[in-house]
Amino acid sequence: MTRPKRIDLPYALYHVFSRTNSGDIAFRDWKDEQKYLSYVEKYWNIFSFRVHAWCLMPTHFHLLLESCDRPALSEFMRRLLTAYTIYFNRRHKRHGHLFQGRFKSFLVDKTSYLLAISRYIHCNPVSSGKSKDPTEYRASSMKYYVKGGEPDFLCTKETLEYFNGNRKDYEKFIREGLNKETKPPILQQCFVGDNEFAHRIRKMLSYVNKKGTKAQRAHLIRERKLQEEEKTTAENLINAVARYFGLSTSLIVKGVKVRGDIGKARMIAMVLLREFLPWTCLQISRYLGIKGKKGMGYYMEKFKKNSDGQKIMKEIKKTLNYRK
């Protein structure tokens, strides 16, 4: 069966999960779990996703994510899984892919199924036999729903509003699902919702992709606005690097192969663009005029071994007004 094309929309709720290759253990201890969540926090900030729930199981994970104005689920997950796999392989002295090649995501009817998916995720440790009590499972967002103290990237407010903010009532709701089949039905391998919801999404996509429609015009306006915002951010980052080194911005972005301070400035600019923007490696390479066989990966690895460059980047970041 042909796998369906991934639906990537702004202001959309997704249930995302992925399993490891051949049943490998992906989260061996507390340190692994915290590292994974640190990457979730990092990329949540870059891509402006809202995280409603998570659960990290030994061989797989569940995330309940909501996009904002930027439809970038694939790039968000690609960065998250790549970063964690690199960390995991280094720490545990292994190599190769950790998770299966393509993560799975279902577009969720938020109005009807936000609570259902939240309960399914938080009941997962018990239904999988890894815990007797969902509130005691360490690698889950459930403890924050019950006890508070949520990290900035976890959005509990909307879910708890269904219970008038009462955390005990939410806990009761979760416990009521422990002896039930809590997995919502999946429609067309894409949707958590009814036929009307699926039809509405398909219809909206057809309008967005149809030339001259009001939906497409609105989509293009939003895209242009995002691109302008990203361009402004990129220019601000390049300006900050140029000021530090006393260089013109054209020397940093024109793409000439050089050594010395200009080469170091270009390398630092590359890392900053990668850290502050949701751009792909290809977008950054084009912006900086990087050509040839040595792509972003080469320069990123080179930067990791350059202690002087890392020190300079920290000093430059102190001059920025972005939250990082």
C-alpha cells in the first residue's frame, strides 16, 4: 500500500510517534530522556510549535504537537531525531539510524479528540506494561498535568480548561481510561477524526493548491510574510557577526572561499542561522553561497572542534535580542 503524503499545515494538531529500528532501546536512562526533551525544547522555540503532551517509551515515543503560523512538521522532526540520534550514538558508542526512517503523524480534530489523544498518550506506560501508575512514570508529561511546574514548552492550559483547570479532575479522567481501549480510530491513514473532518481538510488543501483561489492567495500572503520575517532575522544575525569581526556583510554572504577571520565569521554565521531559523541546510547554503562537496555537515562538524569559534559565538549571542 502506498503511504499517504504527509499533511503539513499551520494551526494544526498532530499526534506524532516513531519506533526504533529492530526494537533497539532509545531511552536507556534519565539522562537520555532529558537530552531528548532538551532538543524538543530547542526546536519548539525555533519552529513555534506547541507541545501538549509527550511520553517516551523504551522503544518509541509519542508527541502531541500543534503548529502555529509555520507549517514545518517534517523539518521540526528531522532536526529533533537527527540531533538525538547523534547524541545517542556518541554516548552509547553505536552507529547508524536509531529510529525507523519515516516518523508517523496523524492530523487530529482538535475540538473532538484533543482529550482523547492526551489520555491515550498518558495511559501508554500502563497499557504497555511499563508502569502501574501513569502519574509515576518518569518520562511522561503526565506528572506536570497533575503536580504543575510545567516547563515553558509544555502547554497544559488548553487541556486543563476542559476540567476548569482542576488537575485532580484531569487525573481522574486519565485513570478512568486505564481499563479501556483509549486509542482513537485512524481514518485514511492520516486523520484522527470523523469523515467530515477528513473531507474538510482535503477540501481546504485542494483550494490552497488551486491557482487563483482565495485560500491560495491567503496562503501565499502568509508565506511571504514568514519569508520576510526570516530574511530580517537572517540579516540581523549576519550584521551581528559582521560587527564583531569588523567586516562588511557582503564578505560574509558572498560565498568566496577564504581563511582567517572571514572564514571564521562565515562559519559562525552558518551556525547561528541554523540555530535561530527553521531553514533547511540547503536554504542556508544558498543564502551563504556555499558550493562544492563540503556542505553544511562538514562545516558544522568543523565548528564543534573549534573552541575559539564557539567562544566568539557565545559573545555574539549575548548581543542578540532573541530568546535562545
